[in-house]
Amino acid sequence: MQETMIAVIGGSGIYDIDGLENSAWVTVETPWGPPSDQILTGQLGGVKMAFLPRHRRGHVLSPTDIPHKANIDALKRLGVTDVVAVSACGSFREEYAPGDFVIVDQFIDRSFDRDRSFFGTGCVAHVSLAHPTCSRLSKACITAAQSTGITVHRGGTYMCMEGPQFSTLAESKLYRDVWGCDVIGMTNMPEAKLAREAELCYASIAMVSDYDSWHPDHGDVEVSDIISTLWANASKGRALITALPALLGSQRVACEQKCDRALDNAIMTAPNNRDAGLLAKLDAVAGRVLP
């Protein structure tokens, strides 16, 4: 049985973990470059925790510039087992109101200027993303949200756009009416893909900050309105996070969805054709299945 370590990747509005004991900011070096920031580590309720500011402290990095590969690799090197991604999102559903949380279970990835895999020429791998979030971890997030009085919606499709601009009205209607998306954001892809390649359980908490541009009463997304909702959501998000350790426990059983075994049959390149340089960079991400 493996020791649990929960990582929170905080997006807009979430910049720390309340009540973290023995906390320290640590620097983690990766072969993919530096992560977004140092990582805050500690314990909460007897469970190891890590916190990574996705945009760097002070919100320095744009969505396109987030070093997702370095972030996921760094968490893996620290011994993280479960990743909870928290991010601000726009809503395509009247019933998903600003201030509500959505526990995402599907994605449509429309980002286009990001490096989205640890693998490539010299070591090709294909992991399954039919179910891109971990059902066990997502259920824990739902229970934690309900226990703290948050209005939470179970399941939803997250449309990931490149940004940093918000959607045009035509785009917003396309994503909502034709593609059937529920929320829109700029950061969960390729983050979720890379977490699966690194055999980390991943759950996505979308904190609704606005109705995007489709809504007749919210046609123009104003940053000032979003920020005010962000701060209100932030305290809810921190409360949800503090409820997770008790639900997940300090000792972690194998994932029933096999997120932690995603590479069992994924690597296609024959051993004698694998690139030594790439293999060296994969030591943390794929060390379990590579010599």
C-alpha cells in the first residue's frame, strides 16, 4: 500500500492551502525545465500535501506559458499520488451559476500552442484518455464540496481554449449549442493528459466565475466582475481542499480505474530502438515501466 500525497494545482484565486502543517517551499528541478514555481509542501490531517501555483505566485504566467510538463514531472518526483486541479471557468449552463463548482469529467482540447506529451520520437507511448479524470478522486471532491456547503455539480465537459483572450460570441455559442460543453477554461489541457501519462490520479474542480459571452445578460465578460467572484470562490475552494485528507486517508489503495497503471501497455517503441536521452528524461514519469 502506497502513502497518499495530494497535490493541489491552484489556478486563479487559489494561492495556498489553509492549515498546512510543517510547511515549506521547496525547489524541484526537472529535465523539462523549471515548474511554474516552488512547491509548498506539508501535512494536513496527517496526510502529505503539496501546492503548486499554476500561474506562479503573483499570477505571472499566461495560460500558454504554463510549463505543464515540468509541473507534472515535479509533482511526480515529490511522491505525489493524487492531483486536484482547481481553476476558474466560464459557464455554458444557466444552472451552473457564478459561484458554483463543477467536478469535470470530460474535456475538449482546443489549445494549440502547447507541448502535450512526455513521449515522442525515440519512445512512443499511447495512453487511454476515454475517461480523463479519476472517478475515485472526483467523488472525494464532490463529497468534500457538499460537506462544506458548496453548490457543486457532478460531471461536466470542460472546453479548453488557448486564450488569453475570452471567447467571441460566435465561439461561445458554438461550444455551448453545437458541441455541448458545460464550462470553459484555459489551463486543464494538456495538464490532464500529462497527469495520465505520469500515472497520477487527476480530478478537476471548475470554479464558475462568469457565464462567458453566450448569456444575454452577461454578453461582455468583465474582468472586474470575474475577479470579485474569484475571491468569493477562493475561500470555498480552500475549504474543499482541507476536507480532502480525511476522505482520502494517509494510505492509498490501487486506483480502481487504473490511472496509476496507465503505462502498463502504452509504450510502443521496441527496447532496442528507444532513445537514451529521452529515456533519461522519463525517469520520474515512466520509471515504473522503463528499465
